[in-house]
Amino acid sequence: MAKKRNQQRSENKPKEDGALRLADSLGEDVLSKLKEAKLELSQAEAKAEEARQEQLIKEKKEREANKSFAELLDEYDGKTRKY
């Protein structure tokens, strides 16, 4: 078992070194562009989520406004029997 663990650890080290070399070889300008793109993407996702939430609220209000008398009566039927 110990031999397998040592082999797995030695296999992981070159992968980590390769990732560092890739980041070093990209350069600062490319890294900054990637970071900017990531920031823009996260902002766009946040705006899309906010728009989706607003749409859901709007649809809920429309459904509530367009309820028939029977649907409203069914909702409040239990409350009126108390009195």
C-alpha cells in the first residue's frame, strides 16, 4: 500500500508543476484578460438571474390578478367559515 501511495504522490507533482509553467508562460496581459472575462461573465450571470427572478415575480402577480371568482373563493373558503 505504501508503494502505491508514493507512486500516486509522485504522479501528482508533475501535473502541479505543469500548471505553474502554463500560468507563467501565459504572461500577465493574458492572465489579466482572462480575469476580466471571468468578472464580466459572473456579472452577466448575476444580471440574468436577477432578470429571471423579476420575471417570476411578474408572472406570479399576473396569475394573482387574473384569478377567477371561484379560485378566490376556494382560497378564502376556510377563513370565512371561522366567523
